[in-house]
Amino acid sequence: MNSTEVAIIKSNSPSEAITDGIEKLGGISGFVEKGDQVFVKINLRTPGGFPVNTNFDTIKTIINLCKEAEAKKIFVGSYPFNRLKTDSIAKTLGIQSYIEKLGAEFVFLDDQNKYPLKSVEINGKTIEFPKVILESDRLILLNQVSVDPLFKCTISLLNTYSLVSNQFQKIQKNVRSGKDYLHLDQYKQDLITNILDIFSVKKPSLVINDLFYFLEGAGPFIYKDSNLKRTNLIVVGNDAVAVDLITLRLFEIDLLNSDILVEARNRRLGITDIPNIKLIGENLEDIRLSVDFCVSKLEDINIKNTYVKAGRNCSGCFKEAYHLLNLMKTHMTKDLKYIIKQSFLIGEKPPKPESLENIILFGDCAIESTENREFRKIIITNSKDYFETAKQKLKKDSKAQDKTQIKEKVNKKIVELPGCPPSRFDCFNSLISYYGKSQVPNLFFFNNLIKTYYNQVTNKKTKVRD
Amino acid sequence: MINQIFKENWLKILKFNSKVNIIEDPSELEETVRIPLTPNEINPFLLYRLFELLYPKFINDQQNILDIVISDFDLDNIVFGLYLYETTKPGIHARIKGLPKESIEIKQDDLHNLDTLFNRIQLIIQKDHGIKISCIRLIRKRTIDLMNSHCERLTKSTYYEFIQSLLDIIQILLEHELIFIYPEPNILRFLKSSVTLLDGIKFSKVFEFIESVIPSFNALFVINSNNPPIFLKIKKENTKPLHSEIELNLKLLESEKYNFNHQKLLPDLKGLQADFKTEKIISIDQSSLLIFLSELFEMEVPPSKEKVKLIFQKLLYGIRSYDLYWNMVPKPKISNTLVRFLIRLFGINLNLKKLSHWAIPDFIFGLIDTYIGLNANILIILTEQRNETPNSNNLMLVRIENGSINKLEYINDKKFLSKIDQESLESIRLSVSEKFGFITTVFKVDKFLIKAVLSAFLINFHKISLFSILKVVKLLKKHIQVYPEIPPYTLIKNRRSFSLLKDVLSIVIDKHEF
């Protein structure tokens, strides 16, 4: 296929925009045929409110359109965020009954008894896909677009990543001989390869990038610096790469500024030449969306009483640290005032901390590269024995000078958060045991909230030197 | 044209205002006037003080006002009457002068551009009367009719009925744009936007609901300033089966009797308690209260999340400023050091003066944003335990956009409600979602819980103790239902009341005593 059509639609409601977009591309019958089994892939990240997950009104629109096209069966689902169970997220969002009432089936992809997996070989790797997705005649990507710390925007290609379980999404640190893991940002390269591998297994028939409400500032989760901007826009097409390319162009991001689209072009996974994309609806040149993207440097996340300094780091640690710092800023207002001063160091050979107290070392690189640094030790000066000195002076002992004893001790005011990258939620336990719950009441409460839905595992490697 | 009693009373007020400077001790006068549009008879000097205090703060702080009565219909000249008030002090209406209605010509279209209209009228008044007006008040004829019928009802109605009637009139005036003030005061803009936000929900219904959940009380509010304080006595007795008996009284303090000495808070509250036969006395610093209210009315409606956080923070700061901006008799138990010390032995810090006004809004809004979302439709179902008849529940829809309340809708479509299976929250959510768009979360709250919360934290504020809060937490678990189960609700439900209280108090109360 050398050309494709992409619709840019501006409307008064997301549902209207989707219906209009599909209509302009020839109607739903061009994407779904009578008797088809359809799988609608949505965003199902965490038990959070909109726009962390897909807009439920747009899910309804898509299901109704599929029913209009007389689809035999409509499945809706996604794997949730790391270590979350679909069951707990579905319960928190009340999504199952809503989808069923609309005439579709909500899929608990992690229930392997009901939805078995099938192994697929891609580039020498074996990845297990849910059969229900592979066997569906049509795959529809309904993607909520927000800012993303690694890829600028949560484009539809990223959405396809959660077609497989977290086990197959995890990037193992694989240092190639003679290659600098950090300099080449091998983590991001491996991540992009993985995402595109998964994307290439089952290409979608219809892709909807919903940016009607766009989360800017900090995202894709809701943080203190997040702001929901109404753009009234959606982008629809059948080529995910082309749809993503046009979506990014709306934000004035070119192909060459998107690592993942460049790689998709190299692998010929879709159309990346704009002249080969027939644009329908709004004029691309007329729209210039001005939004605040995520910070590119962790130091730019302004957190009360926290000194953030980064050495060379990989994208994996950057992303997790970005989320951890934003969670701290959002949910630790009181704690940050109580803490008074803390230093957050990340990456290889980070700059020295502001003080010797409350040093957070985030990630294996920060821990290992600072093993012999000065701040690991503190110098203790023994207090003078004034009585003894006075006695010596009375005896006119010339040797009765100040004998200050200097001792070196291990600095115990350090909390190490190991991992490459460490899990942000596991870090909470370490921080609570380091600071004590009376010092961080907000974090203690928030951690208890997370425990109601997140399957926390005790990280045996986590060390708290206190 | 206007109700005779209202007119006579208004002229009496003007007469008093015009001679207030020559009366030796106006506060000692025996005669009374009625607060316009209310059944309350008060000392005319008190009314003078109220106008002097509130009018410049909330309506207009400049002199000379022109009232224009206009037609509801499109005529060549819609002016029915012109009344000029030459005020020597802002807000003090002392002299009224009726002007020939032909002296100013106004058409309905002019009301769309009040700027130009005001400038034109100001030039005419300046030319004809040699004074500059600072404000015009355009009142449609229908307003006069509404006021007249309200005034007629006043003599026969109870306080409850009077408040409802007044609120209804205010709502009609705002909804149908029956009154214009130029320059538009913040309070009017605030009220107009509030009507839009409430989207058909009647002010009187809101009052009816508030009245139904507030327990009986008998309190005296003392508003302190450099001038002799003003007393407002409010008594509510839930004796009648339908509506409670309400009593409102406004008075000026007798300076010598209560040892008034131009201070922020009145010292002898106990003496007042005996004299006024009230359960409690709340003394509030007037200037702080007025600053808070004027900031509230300056707020855009619907307000942005940041603005709500700020107002909430200020309100909490006001609450924590016990003994500084307010105090009360009987003294709150938690202000007693020994009681606080004993509670602290259980590991609980309960100190009113250490309320974390700076951290609580962030904590609450952080949770709402995270677990409800920045865009959400919340359905609130208010139930009444004792009323078990089907469809007796009140359904309210709160629409949130970018973390701010955008619209409130009261669902009263009886046909629709009768179809809803009220057995489970899940089925209610699905039915309402079909008609009103996706419902993010459903909260089912029983009136009994609201009553208990108000009783514990508002009416019986002085009795707040560890046990009363624990009781509320237990009731919260029992009388509130949320679907789908958002994590904060799961936590409240599953955690032991005492541990939950301990965790929450460590967030809402500052750790350090000094």
C-alpha cells in the first residue's frame, strides 16, 4: 500500500468527531464487515479517572458503529499498567457492565483460562499474544493522546504495546559489548524495537487518536502540573504510522523528531511520506497546537525542598524517576514540608548532593557509581574534653592543645532505590521506611490507597541505611 | 405602583438617614424600621450601619445613584420612572428625587450596551442637576410586581416561607434579567453565574435541603469591629413535622453593658449567653469576614480548580484562627490543653489551631483528580432512611471539566426516574449514563449522614472530641456507598476506623505544636 487516507476532524464532542471522521473515510463498513469479530484496543492504564484511560463515551460510539456494521462479536480490552490486574482496574472503573450493556464483551486479558495465549515468533523472540486478539478479524485502536515523557505524545503505536502482558513489555538491561548502554540510550532503542515488533504482529484496521481533550504539562497520568486542554480534534485513519505522523505534525513535531516513527519508517511499517497521505477534514497547515510537553530534564520538575540532580541516565530510569518525582509533587505536599531538605540523585556519576542528609539514590547506576563518593561517609568530630584540657593547662603542659579527634562514619542518611529502572510504587515502601510514617503522612496514606489495587512485591534488594 | 407598606418604610429609612448626623444617640432610638423585603423590624441606626458597611463593599463605593424603572416590553421609551438618590456617604440613601420620565429615553436595545447607556445618562444628569452619578440601577416593571406580591405575603408567612419567597424572587430576577446594575457589582455577577451553574436548580430547593439537614440550634453571632458590634441571633427548632421554625434577630450591642472597648473579639461572651438565652455565641472579626466574602464574590463561576483551592485554604485558615479571628462560648473541648494531651497519649494529634490549611486542599484535590479524573460526571443520590417509598431519592449530576465543577443538574424527570431500577447503584449508573452521558462515579449518601456530620462539626463544634469524630467515621462507612469502588472508598471501607482516623488526622493537623 503506497498511500492512505487520514482524517483530521474538529467537532463539538469527541463522539461526534469520531462518527464524522469515520464517515469522511467512507463509513464504518470500510473498516468493519458484516460478521467480523472486532477487538477494540483501549487505554486501560491505572484505576484513574479521565484522561488516564480512554474516554468511555468514545468507546460507546465505536461499539455502536461496529454494531451498525453488523459485527458478529465485539471485544474491548487492554493489558493494564505494570503489575496491575485487569480485574482490579475493571472493578475500580466499573467498565465491565458498561461495555456489556452496550452489547460488547470486556476482556480480562490476564485471565488465561478464558482468554488463552498463543506464541508468536518475532525477530527471534517469542511473544505470547492473547488468541482473542490474533483471531479477531479487525483490530481497532482507540487511543487517548496525552503528553509522554519519552515519546512526547502517547501515540497509537505506544497503545499497541499493551496488547501483550507486562512480562513481554519489560526491557531487560542488555549491554552489548563495546557499546555504551547509556550514551546510545539502548533502553529506548530496545523499547522501540519491542513496541514495533508487537505492532507488526497484528496491524489495526482502524486507528483513532483522540486528542479532543489533551493532557498537557505532566502526563500521561494526572499530576499537579497536569492541565486538560480542549483541542476539539481527533485524527482517524487505517494506517497507525500515518495517523501518528499526522497527530505529531499537529503539534509541530516532524518525523525526524520522533525516534519511534523513524524506526517505523526504516522497517516500512506504514506510510511516513506526507505527500502519500491524503488528508481529509481540517487543513493540517492551519492547525498549530501549542501545548506544554513533559519536561526533558528531571531537574526542571520543581519540587519543594527537593534538590534533583541527574548524571547520565537511560530512558527507563528517566521515565520512572519522572513519574516518581511527579507523584511526590502531587501527593506529598505536607511531607515535603516536613522533610525540610532532600537530594534526589539519579544516573551515572550524578553531581554531589546539596547536603549530607536525606539522599535518595535512584537506580542501579546512581547507587553503583557513587559507592566511593565523599557523601557516602560523614566526618564526625569528637567533642573536646574541656575538663581534661583545663587540667593540662593548669599543669602548664605545652602539649595541652586542642586534640580534636576526627572519625569517618558511613552516612546512614541515604536511601537506595535499586533497579534498572526501579519501580516507582516499590520506591514508596523504601521511602516510608526511611523517613518513618510520621514524617511522611501523605505518602503513607497514598501508599495504603495504592495497596488497595496494586500488587506490591517487596523488593528484597531495596536497602534503607538507617 | 409599589407596595404601600414597603414605600412608607423606605421613606422612613430615608428620613432617618438624612437626619442621622443631628440625632444625639441614634442607637438608643425607640423607633424601628423594617429591613426592606424582610419581616424584621430593627433599630434604624442598625440598618444605617449595615448599609454603610455592606453597600460600598459589595455594590458600589461611590456616591449618587439613579434608579430607573423600565418596561418589560419594547416601547419607544421604556422608562416608567426615574428616581435620583443624592448620597453624601456611599450606600446611605438619604434623599430621593423623582425625575420626569421623559428626561431620559431608553430603548430595549440600549440594555445590550450598558456602557454607552450609562455615559449618556450621566451626561444628562450632570447637565440637568449638576451632579455626577456613579451607578444606575435598571429595574423592570415585573420586578416591582414580584416585590409587591412578596411584600403582601410577608405579614402572613413564617420565616421559612419568607426566605423561600425571597430566594425565588432573586432567582427569577437573575434568570430573566429583570434587574441591571451598572457598573455591575461582583456579587451580582457571582449570583448570575451561580444561577447558570445550577442549571434550573432552585435556590429555594437548595435552602429547603440545607434546612432539612441542619439540626436544631440556637446561636448568637457577634460581628465585631471598631464600632459597636452587631448581633445576629439565629434560632432553628425542628418542632414542626414539615418545616422547622426559624427566628432571625439583628441588634446592636449596648456598649457599656458588655464592656465594649474597640477590640477585635468581644471579651464577655458568657454574659451575653445568659442575656440572650442562647446555647452558644460565636464572635467573629468583621473585617476578616468581609474580606473573605468579597474574595468569594470576586470569584469567577464556575471557578477554576486553583481558585477553589485558594478559597478553601482561606476558609480553613479562618477556622484555625481561633482566638484570633473568632471565638466561641462554650469553648471547644479540643482547645483545652489537657484534653489534647490526653488524646495525644493515644497517638492522635487533635489541635484546631494546627489545622493544616496549606496542605488539606492539595490532599483532597489530588485524590479527586487522580481517582475521579479531570473530566467526570458524578451522580449524587441523596437518600432518606426513614422515607422508604420508591423514587424518594434525589439525583444530582455534577459535571466536572478540567478538575472544576462546570455544571450541576438536578434530575427530576419523573418518567425517567420511575423506569430506573433503584435496587443497585450499578443499574442506576447504567440507566443514567444512557441518558446523560457516561457517569464516572455514583455516590449514594444518606441525609442522616449529612445531618450527623453537620451536627458534629458545625452545630456541636464545641463538643468535638476523639469519640465524636470516631462516631462520624463509623457512620461514614455505613451510610455512604460508592460505585464503582474507587480506591479511597475501598480504603475507608476496609480500614479500621481508629487507624483511618489516625492516618487522616496526621494529614489534616500539623505535627509540630509550636
